[in-house]
Amino acid sequence: GAVVSQHPSRVICKSGTSVKIECRSLDFQATTMFWYRQFPKQSLMLMATSNEGSKATYEQGVEKDKFLINHASLTLSTLTVTSAHPEDSSFYICSAPYINYGYTFGSGTRLTVV
Amino acid sequence: KQEVTQIPAALSVPEGENLVLNCSFTDSAIYNLQWFRQDPGKGLTSLLLIQSSQREQTSGRLNASLDKSSGRSTLYIAASQPGDSATYLCAVWLGGAQKLVFGQGTRLTINP
């Protein structure tokens, strides 16, 4: 089946530093990748949509200069949280659609900014 | 604007019971509907995908139905087990942009 591998699963960083999260489609080509953020005991909030070879589309209220998204190839999309602050601490998940299978999700990244 | 509602928000039942989780959506013009499971601190696992032309899908002890005209989907879990304890999310696909709109989820606890 369609698998999206997400790394790292957990990361702790100091305030002011940047953190990169990677999502790779392992057995299919993901022309589109969706990035979500999830707060404790809440549902997923779509942050942005990345398309291979073009600029990402950000949802309203999401700072594109803080959350840099790059879709360098058909199998790799990255989210970089720049100048991270404690309020950026959250659970980040990527997802890609796979025809006839539906959406497949990465395992998520727990970001803690101290 | 498409809105997805899941009822109940939380459910606790003894092991072995059959149960139904509900999902409703406001705009019947959906592309597909997908049910997911999320364990604490984990990503989402796809359970069932119902394409717009289908009315139901089955996988093992799970059965999901879709009634687009009434804006409803149900997830039926037969002979529940403690390992079924998780949060269950339904999501509707919006065509074109391929976006998913999620419900708030149902937190299910199966008591041994």
C-alpha cells in the first residue's frame, strides 16, 4: 500500500532555532503533500499544501515565512519551522493522496520548543 | 463551507459490544469519504475509503456506510475489542483542491 515516512518522530529544540521535518512517499509518487498541525485533543488543522515543482499554498492565518515548505521531488516534501518559539510546539503530520487508496498519513512529529 | 460533525465526542463500552459511530456533513457534493483511526501521539491510519459512487465498504469487523443525500456516514464496529480503543476521525474529500475536511473525532474506549 501507499506509505508516507515522516521523520523525526520527536524533536526538542531551543527557542530561536529552526527545525526541519521530512515526509517521503516510499512506494508512490506524491505530487501533492498536505501539512497539518494538531493541538492536544483537537482535530487536524490544515496548514498548507505543497506541490512538486511549485510554491506551496498556505491556509489563511498560517505564516509562510515561519513555516517553510519545499517539495523538492515527487517523493520528498519538507516543512521547516523557522525561529521556533514555544507556541510552535505541536504535533505536525503530513499526508498525501494515493489514487484508489485515499489519503495516507505520516506518523507525525512531536515538536517541543524550549 | 463544508462542516463535518461527529457524534458522540466520546464513547465508552464494554468489550464485545457492537457499536456505531456517526459522521454528518453539510454539503452533499463530496468527492469521497474516509474513516481514520488515531492512537495517542501517533499519525492517522486509514480504515475505510468510500468513493462517491459507493454506499458502503467493509474491512474485517468494520463496515462504513455513506448516504450523500442525507449527508451522513456511519462506522459500524462489530464485536469490539480493547485494541479498538482510539480516536476515530471521518473526513470528506473536497474535489478540485483535494482537501480533506475532518470531523472533531470520537474518542472510543473499550473496557475489558
